[in-house]
Amino acid sequence: MTVDTRTTALQDLYQEWERTGVSPFFPVIESNDGNLVATDRYPALTMFGSCDYLGLSQNPVLKEAAIDAVRRYGTNTYGAQLLCGHTRLHHDVEATLRAMSPLDSAILFPSGMAANLAVITAMASKDDVIINDRTDHVSIFMGSQLSGAEVRTFPHNNMAKLESLLQRSDDKRRRIVIVDGLYSADGDFAPLDQIAALADRYDARIVVDEAHSFGVVGPNGLGVAEYYGVLDRVDAVVATMSKALGSTGGFVLTNAELERQLRYMAPSYTSSRGSAPAAAGATLASLRLLAESGADLRRRLDANVQLVLTGLRAAGVDLMNTRSHIVPVLVRDEDKTVAVANWLMERGVFTATFVYPHVPQNTGRLRIGITAGHTTEECERLVALIVEASREFSF
Ligand code: PMP
């Protein structure tokens, strides 16, 4: 995959949906009330398109912590982090993340995207090879291109192909395998147990993006690498606060040497504003809440996920290979995917519409994000509506 924002065929497709008034993209959110959102087009939609997997973005404890941070520090930090630092809240978030994980260091970034760019460009350069799963997040491909390393890709979760790429790269100074822990549009895991074994055999480094799994997957919610028991084999974990943690900002867990390199040299750390104090305050509250009641929230989420997966699979709806709170409902044709998204909104349910180029052509899907905050009734209604849509639209 290369990153190209200039393709005009693509712009035509999206413009046509806008012109005919059916575009489900860029809804303007007028207000939020728990799981209900009012948009510029619909007064009350149950939100099933978010990444707020633990339902924390609407939690009163996080809201109060954000407000308190604004009272103490104002609405912004003073300048670039290298020069003007960050607040005590940011400092405490780093310390809390460090204490939670077996890796030595934690470092905060303005976003998960900034974190991926920083880590990959710090670890790789022209004498190295980066080996990416083809379904990796676009920020991984951007960082890989920017690093100047040779970039190779393997078909999604294809370990035989990964092994052959590793075998054929022993002339390189470093081999770096980069995967998402949990794939954001497919809902399945990277087989990190097998990837760790291959990395041992071929002396490769591993970076894992746990954006969609941090807080949710693994015995302590540290992600898919923890789930497979290989966190100590990973060189860097990249994640974001913008999903299960209910805030914004990115972070990296890594070794002390790479942390130092990032802190002094990575442009998206040194020369970009850190997250706002309100976000750091909300994140700190979120991490404390996870320490107290993360296991309960994860149990609640799992019950909702099982309800939705069982109900939809029993009705024959194609959910790809998901095993998680990310539930792709495969519709395939792009226009039909947009039509189903609108049909659901007319019935009060918001899902995220994923079409080309964000997923491969003719694999359009509605991406449902189940959360611990959804009620059983909301999940049952979602299942009933999607089953009805699958008959109405034949997918
Ligand atoms: N990695 C993955 C896998 C993601 O899905 C995202 C966000 N969609 C990011 C990184 C970027 O995170 P952020 O929104 O904090 O920039």
C-alpha cells in the first residue's frame, strides 16, 4: 500500500454521494447523551460507530477530571514539548503507563498517528527492511515510507509469507515487523505468538500498534501482545488514548534507549504541541478507573460482543473473521454499503461506513464498535435491524 491522497476517481465517488445527499461521512455532532447522539441530519442515533469501547468518553469522572485540568492549567500548554515541557498531569500519565507495563518507558504523543511516525522513523532507515501486514493502519505505512527503509508487505495474517520475507532479508541491517494487534476494520488479531517465534528465529524486531486493543484485550488490558504472553518480546507498543481510554493523545511503551531517542529527536514529539491539559486529565482519570474496574468493564463489553456476534452469525450475516468488539458487517458494493448505512440511520442507529480506499475495493462494510456502555436492549435492537437490512438489501 502506498499513501496517495490525489486520486481523482476516488474524489468523484465521494462527491457523488455528497451531491445526491446520501453521504454518511462527516456527520456534525450537535450533542451527546450517553449512547445517544444528535447530528445535523438525525435528532437521536444510538452510537454503534465509535471506538469508545469501554464507554468512558461519557463517564462523569473523566469529564470532571478534564474540567479540573482546565481550571488548573488553562486550555493549552505553553509551547513545543522539548522547550516548554508538559503538565504534571502528562507527567503522571507517563508514570502510570510505565508502572502498568513490563516495558521500561512510556512517552506521550499528540496522537497515535504522531506516535507511529516517530517510532518507525526512529527505528528504521535506508539499510533496514520494514515488513508490514497489508491491513496495517495507514499511519504505519506513512512512517514506513518516511523512514527510507525498504518496505515489504505480506497478505493479512499470512505467516508463511512473513517467514519467506524474513528469510529473504538477511542482507539488511535490521528487520522490523510491524503489525496492528487488533485490526481496526476487520476485528481480528495479529497472531503475535507466531510472529514472536518468527522474530526470534530471524532476529527481527517487533512493533505492535495496540490502538484498538489497549484497555480491552489481555488479562490486564495491555493488548494483544499481552493476550499472547509475548509483551516482553516486543520492542515498542504504540497506542492511543482516543479509543478505549475515552480521551485523546497517543503513547509509546518501549525500552529506555528508544525512549531517549524519541524524546530528544522525534519531530512529532519535540516540535509538536502535546495533548491539551484536559485530555491529559481525562486520561489519568481513565487509567485510574481501569486499574479499579477495568476487569468489570471488560466483562460487560464481552457480554455485549457475544450477544451481537452470536445473533448476527446465527442469521448468516458475514462478519469476516472478527473475534472482538470491532464487528465488520460485510456488504461489499460501495453504493450499497452507503445505502445500508443511511437505512440504519433512518431507524435510529449510527454505524461507521468503511469503503474504498480505507478498505479494499468491493469489501465495503459497516464497522460496528460495541462498547461496555451499550445496554442489552440496544445490542438486541442492533442485531434485529442488521438482520432485517441483510434481507432487504441481500447481503
Ligand atoms: N493506529 C490505529 C490502528 C488506528 O486505528 C488509529 C486511529 N484510527 C491510529 C493509530 C491513530 O490514532 P490517533 O487517532 O490517536 O491519531
